[in-house]
Amino acid sequence: MAKKVVATLKTSSGKDFAKVIRMTRSPKTGAYIFKEEIVASDAVKDYLAKK
């Protein structure tokens, strides 16, 4: 299930931010791990494109 961000990530400095959640597999157990990061909204596509 997706989590909903309650607090806004927009600051008064004029730069918009987005919360990105990436799902990866753990090399030890094989279970899925969710990594959450706050990234500038213009860099979201670049962040998701890298592996």
C-alpha cells in the first residue's frame, strides 16, 4: 500500500520537493526493502532512472 504524505514538502525558498519511495531487494534475505528519500521535484526522473 502506498503511504500518503500529510505534511507538504514545499518550502518558501521556491524549490519544490517530492517524497520518493523505491522498492529494492535485500541481498541477504531476498525480502523487499523500501527506501524513502526527499528529492527536488525536477530531479525525480533522474533519481528513478538510476539503479
